Amino acid sequence: MEPAAAPPATAPSVRGGRRVHLFANPGRFLRFSGRLLPWLASGGIVLSAVGLFWGAFIAPPDWQQGEAARIMYVHVPSAWVALSGYCALAAASAASLVWRHPLADLAAAEIGPVGAAAAGLCLVSGSLWGKPMWGAWWVWDARLTSMLVLFFLYLGHIALVRAFDEPTRGHRAGAILALIGAVDLPIIHFSVVWWNTLHQGNSLGLFSAPTIYISMLWPLLITALGYSLGFVAIVIARLRAAILERRLASLLSVRAADGGKTMQGGAVPIAGMGAG
Amino acid sequence: MNVLPFIVLAYAAGVLVPAAFALAAWARLRRAERRLAAIDPRAQRGQGRRK
């Protein structure tokens, strides 16, 4: 009697895990993202352009802050992208730690710089808004400080991922940092509620009516959607490039090992990812 | 206080920063595809791109 076949070492124990593995296949990801990328990129460009133009030239000035409130159409979408980007970074890090899938590691590594740019853009545009309104480029306000911490978390993740000679160790360390840093997200969101801050309160909430006039709300939402699509498109393009670079490195190493004989026929795995 | 320079600077950053990242990502992807296609012709039809 033959012994029962042992389950594969990487088989997930839950159905949700199988779904994650299905979409984490590099070959499938390349095919799917190749079709999706043009739509995401063009949608992001068009919506961002429409939203920014609307916010700059068509939307009315704020009754209290006047024309300076137009900076909101850059500041708020970049803040949303920075926060949701960190959520994606934390999710990829969790997937990396739980399932140890290299594609999750690559996704986290490629999200980091783009998220850092969004957080930096949020801080710079906020500073440009704060100077004419508050009379200061920067104040150590709870919202501003927690956002600055998010920016440093992104930078720390970028540095940590690249700090080790062995990439796997860098990805593990970065994933742990990203998960610990996720505690900053609710602090940022609720900072204007928990503390008496100079930064204004939230104008939009999931469970409350917006306190912003509708003619200012539409360009804000359109720009936010455009920035979000653009963020996803940039991350996917970077992730595709990273996968192809790994495949290239694998091919070159196989070619070096075989003296250039094994290139045209057999399947060559992406380094650390299987054949895809 | 004239707020126009602050608005212009914020919008310039809001356009240039994402555009720079998008161009850099696009260039990196094209470079990787070109290099891969140069050493492995199968890569041209295996990357999910519709030619």
C-alpha cells in the first residue's frame, strides 16, 4: 500500500489562501496586468487632468480661505493615495509573511517609493497651503506630525528592504516594519478628532454627510480617483518591470551556467518564483 | 498675501511628481522588455502584451 501523498509545502490551508496564490502567479500576473495597465494609466491621466483643471479654474474659491483652498485638489488626493498606498504595503507585507510569496515581496518593494512620493507631495502641498493660511510652513500639529511619521515609515521601508545582502532577509525585515507602522494609519485619520489640532477636521467620512460644498466635492473626488488609478498603474508598471528583470537575471545566470545552450527551448524559472 | 505662487507651486508639484514616477516606471518597463526580448524571443509573446 502506497503512502498518502503529502500536501505540497506551500499549499495554503484556507480557500482564501488558494485565491491569493492564484493571482500571485507571476506569469498570470503579467498577462492580466498587461491588459489592465493601459486602461489604468489612461484613466488616471484623464481623470487627474480633468480634476486638477476643474479645481484650479472652475471650482469656486472657499468662503473663508479664498483661492488658497485650491491647493486642496492636490493635497487631499495625495494624502489619500499615501494612506491607501500604505494599506496596500501592509497587505503585501502580511501576504509575504504568511505565504512567503516572492511576488508579495516585490509588490511591497515597488509600492514603497511611490507611496513615499505621495506622502512627500502631501507634506509639500500642505506646507504650501499652510504658509498663507497659518503664517507658517510647518507646525508640530498631530495631523502633520503623524503624516511626517508615515513619510519616514515609507523611507525606512525602502532603506530596510535594500539594507541586506540577502534580499529575502531585507523583504522580511521590511514587512515587519510595514506591519508595525500600520498603527500610524488610524492615528493619522483620527488625529483631528483625538487632539485639538490646527489642521482642519475631516470634511468627508464614510458614515457622515460631506461638509464640503458639492461644486468643490466633485473635482476633489475626480482628482482622488485619477491619482488612485495613476498610483496603481505606476505600481503595476514597476512590478512588471521587476518581474521581467528577475526573469532576465535568471536567464542570464542559466546562460552563464550552460555556456549559452539553454535559451531557446526549456522553461526558465523567474528567480525565486517558479516557472510562472 | 498673494496666494497665486503657492497655488502654482502646489499644482506644479502635483503634476510633475506623478509624471516623473510614471515616466520612470514606463522607461524601466520598456528597457526590461527590450533586454528580455533580445536574449529570449519567447518573452515577446509571454509577457501578456498584445502586439
